[in-house]
Amino acid sequence: MNVRRIVTALCTAGVIASGIAVAPAAQAYDKDGYTYAAGHMIERSDIPKALGAYRPALGFGASVGDKQLYLCSPPSTSADQDTPSYYAPGPAYEYTGTYNGRGKNAPFLIVTVNQYASAPKAIKAFDLLKDRIKKCEGTGSSTFTEDDGTTDVFSQLITTGVVPSVTTAGVASVFVSQNNLDQTLPDGAVSISDSYSVYSLFGDTIIQTGYYSNSTTNLTTAQRKAVNQVAFNAETRWAS
């Protein structure tokens, strides 16, 4: 799976989720769970200024979970390389809240609450998640030749680690950080689409907090700390 396509898909999802896009409470998922989730997502005030300015409306959606929870794919070293993808066991239900940034090429923030059938199942999935995200660490670069004769050079660095500042019941959250650089030759145009995701185990849920910069600069330490704060706020909102 090409990582650039994944990032593009996530960016598209962020653009679509404008306004209070609340899906109807269908029989496919638990109505009580839907109602609870819709009222316990992060609010715009939970997003630190370091992550940019955001539109006021929350985009919200709910669905039955997939059998597998997609985690990551390691960096590719060529355009033709078929890189593996890594997964954790999927949840019973999935609730997603999205905030879109203001302006052109604005960032967006997604909080996904993956709710499992029980706390033990969430713990098992989180244990596997912590191990499997490490398989995506590394660097890679691949080159794509476009129909107009220009060349795209896509480079990526993926790191993972622990987030001690977001710890629940003695279990620290973990992160996946992606530095993505897309350069077009020969004109030298540069696009940077870094992302940073935090996974937190909270009761019978794994809460994923993802930030996608859509910027021309790399994520800063302050921005990563701000995403960690959003992850903490997401847990607080879910428990309130």
C-alpha cells in the first residue's frame, strides 16, 4: 500500500467533514452508544493554538468497526515496491470527530474512538498495536514520473514511541510520527504533509488522535506536544 495515497485519502476525509456532519442513528450500531459518543467528542476549545485556527463545527460520524484496525505501512524505497500494511484487531464500533482548519491547505484534526466489546479485548488489541507500529519505523524514498514529464520524489521518515504525558491506569499512550516530503522536479516545488497520531488505551476503547498538517514546514516539537494535549483532552471528554 502506498503511504502517499493513505495521506491523500486522510486529507480528503478532512475536507469532506465540514460542518456538523452527524450520521443518522441506524440499526447498524448501538443507538445509546451513538448518542453518548456524539456528546463526548472534543470541542474546539480543546485544540491548542499551536495546531492552527479551526472552523467551529465538529464533523461527527459513527459506524460498525472493521475486523482490522489499520495502523501503518513502512516507507517504500521505490515506486513499484508493494509495502506491507500492519493492523490491530478492529473494534465493535467506531466514532469519529473531525475539525477542519481555516484557510488554504489548512490542517485538520481527527479523533477516532474505537470501542471494543470489552476492556480485555481493547487491551489485547492495544498490546498488538504497540508491537506492530514499530515495524513501520524507517526511511524511504521513491520516484514517480508523471505524464507531463515532471518527476515527483517522495521521501518519508516514520518514527514511533511512547507518550508518558498521556497515561491511563499505568498504561502510556504511543505515537506514530510521519515526516512526508514531496518534491516536484525540475521546478523544485516542495510539499510537506507531516502527520502525528497518538493511540491511547482507555477502558474498552482505543482512542486515536491524529493531526495532519498540510503544511510546507515540518511539525515542531510544540505541535507534537499540542497533539498529546488533545489526546489527553479526548480521554477527559469521553469520561465526562
